[in-house]
Amino acid sequence: MTNTILILIKIIVLLQVQLVSWLVSNPDSLITRLLKAKYLLEFVIMEFLYATIPPTFSALSGV
């Protein structure tokens, strides 16, 4: 079971490396621009949620 999980993680990492290298080599492609927009939108949403929802420390304090 552990070996299967490690193999899946390695495959995912290799795919991410291939994606990043492709994006770097094709900076003006439509897919690259869409992915940049997607990640920027996710970042803005997460920052908005982080700013509007008060943090809870129960997970950190163990209570």
C-alpha cells in the first residue's frame, strides 16, 4: 500500500514538473494564460476568505 502511494506521488510530481517546464517554454499560449488567471483567482479568493473569516486556534491549541 505504501509503495503504491509513493509511486502515485512520484507520478504526480513528474507530471507537475512537465507541466511547469511546458508552461515556461510556452509563456504566451492560451492554456498558460488560463492557468495564470485560475491561480490568481484562487489566490484572491483565499486571501478574501482569510481576511473575512476570523481564524480559530482550536486546531493549534489542541482543544
